Amino acid sequence: MSQWITDAYAKKEHIAGEIRGEKIVIAAGSNALFGVDSKMLSDAFGLPVINDSVNAGIELPCILHMAKHVIGEGDIVILPLEHSMYAYSGKPGIQMIDFLLSKEPGCFWTLLPSEQFYIIWHTTMDRIIKGYRAEGGEPITEGLYGAHHIDDLGDQNETEIEYRTEAMYREVRQRYKTSPPYTYGEDFSRDAPGWSYLGEFIEWCDERGARVIFMPATLMRDESYYSEPKERWFFTHIAEEVERHGWNYIGDPYDYMYDQELYFNSDSHLIDRGRAIRTEQMIRDIQKALSL
């Protein structure tokens, strides 16, 4: 389950290791893997860029842990985190558990004691031992996900519309017909453990002179995000919730919601044209913030 994620991070860390001096690091899940044109960012701000985003399924603690592997002195770190990460509950999902046991056991020791207990309680001792003994599986070389589809800046490649199959687009079209919309406002909590992880991460970055900027994730537009009071509250107040901690949030989440034709195979994976539109919005928002 986690091999392609491990392969992707290994390639990104190799790319980052070749960069000398300050750079821009993008860290999130696959909304940024598919949804940021790193070359456009690099050209706009005159800095090398590494897109360290892979998969939201490994959840906030592991994403921040992996980002530390590529962040250096004086870097600019952009966090276009999936909206669900602001409500990370401290109960790791199966993909996070599999990843940290089989591929990145060091992440386990960064977790809260309650999370460590949760993982041990829900995992057999045989599985834990096998995870710590694992030396890595065979690299993934086929399919949509994996290092073979990551370019030399860390972005997902082959997301042009000609690569989007009818089955992929059917998934996009059916997203809100077969499943309910997300409830980010309903799930939001100021007391969620995720805020502690973010605070520790930003403190770690501050010690290295790295500047952290929060930005919106991309998400396919749905009427409920505008009409449902709790959801509208979330999207209109998440910047304030971040800033109340003294952190910097740039952009309006509604500006990063697009119609379904711009998505590749899910409601957060953009086709290349959508990627360009989203990155142009990021550049405008960052330039506006810098001018204030």
C-alpha cells in the first residue's frame, strides 16, 4: 500500500539534495502533487522549487515529518494542506499506520503517546516487528501513482486531458452524486491535535530560519460549501483560525475551487490546465501579500 509513497518521497528527497541554497518547498497531500506547477512558481520568484507533496492518506503528522527531510536554512515552506488536516483527530488511519510501520518508523516516535498507544493497540505485534525489519519492497514502475510519474521538480506528470480516461472522469463527475460533500466545518475543532503538530513544525522551521506560509488546497466546487452555514464558516474563517496562532495564511479558499472539467481523476487532482490556473492564483496571492 505504501510503496509508491515511499518511492515518491525518495525521489523528491534526491531532487532536494541536489539544490544548493534557499528554495521553496511545497508540502501537502496529493492536491498539491497534482495541483502545483513548480516551474511556474520558480520562474515567478526566482528560486528553485521542490514539490514534496505526495498523499494526504498518511495524514498531517507524517506529512510534516517527511517535509523536514527536505527543508533547509532560509527556505520558504508553502503548506496548501488538505482542509481535513486542520481537524486531524489524533486517530491514525490505516494508510498512515501502514506507512509509518513499514516505511517510516521514525515518524512513530514523533507522535503523541495516545497515538502511539492507539497504533499499538490496533496492530498485531507480528505486524509491528515486520514493519521495523522491512528493508523496502520492489519499486512501483507502473500505474498512475509513483516515482515514475514525478518530474524533476516533484510534480505529477502526464496530467494532460488526453491522459484522463473516461473512467477517471466518471469518478470526478459522480463524486457528489454518489457520496455526500465533505463536512470540513462540521468536523473542525480548535482543540484538534493537528494544531499542536503544526505548532511544533513551525517552531522547528523558525529555528532554521525557514518561513512557513499556509495556503488553500484545491477542491472541486460544490454548492454546499457556499450554502451550508458551518461549511461556509469554515472556508471564510480558516485563515483567521491559522492567523490566531500567529501564523501566515495567504489566499481565499473559494478562489481555489474549480468546476469539474478541470479535475483529473478526483475532486482534488487537477489536470495540467487546472494546475496552471491554480498556480497563477498562488502567485497572485503571494505577490499581493508581499506588497502589503
